[in-house]
Amino acid sequence: MGGLWSHALYSGLVGAGIAYYLTRTDRSRGQRVGGLVVLVGSAWLLHFVWDPPFVNGTQVAAFGMFARFLIYPIIFVMAIRWASRQRREELGVLLAGEVARGTLADEDVELLVMSRHERRKGLRDIKHQDGSSARRVERHRLRAARDLATALAKSNGADSDDVEAARAAISTIT
């Protein structure tokens, strides 16, 4: 919990805020500014908590322990959940065209964009309805769909050899 890497964390949060503002052109300007403010504000808050001006002496140690073991993990979990939600949204956008093409079923993409907990529940429901083999097939389709999304992202949505190979892999899963 040293101060050396904590400043890297603060810089990373500010950088992520700037990157979000500059790259998420699919969002409104207000949403992008809001994301920038939240991330830069988080960096400021964490730095403020790390080195508060209102405590001294032994209070610093107690407040620092509180910050490091309660506030930092909460903000870390919130950031991970936010990033995961963003990734799932992008995954849905990437694969929407594949549903229209018929490569993937709408249900496959719906399962992929769910949280891990919801996806597990959805796979359990498939198992209860159609059996273990149907669940196994769906898990393979989801992995192949993720591979397709990766290939699409690397090729900027263009049809490349990797994209065609990923599509072919999905079509062989029955």
C-alpha cells in the first residue's frame, strides 16, 4: 500500500478519464464530460484520502488504514464493475451485425452482454430446459462468439481472414 504506486494509480485514473472523453465519440458530450469528471475526481479523492490535510500524528495512521483497507477497495470494485459494463456494451455493439448476418443468434449475444452472474444463471436455465449437452454447446458458442468479437475489433469491423475463420468456427458448433 505504498505511496509510490498510488501515484501511478492516480495518473492512470486521470489518463482513463481523458481517454474516455476523447475516444467514446458514440456518447454524448455530457456523458463524456461526466466520465472525465468522475475519473479525475476519483483520482483527486483518492489522493486526498491518502494524504489528508486535516489529520496529523497518530490520526494519519488510523485514517490511512481506513482509507487503504475500506475506501480504496470500494473504489477499485466500482471501477472494475464500470469497466466490465462498458466492455459488455461494446461487445453487444460489435456482434449486432453478426446477428443480422445470421452468424449468431440474438440469444447468444444477449447471454454475452449479461453480467457473469446473469450469464451463469442463463446457462443453468439452458441446462434445466435442454440438458447438459445443450449447455456445453452454448458455452462453446459463447467462447467462439468472443473470439469473433476479438477478430472484429482487431480488424476494425472489416472482413479479415481471422473474422472469417471465427465465423466458420461458430458455424461448426452444433
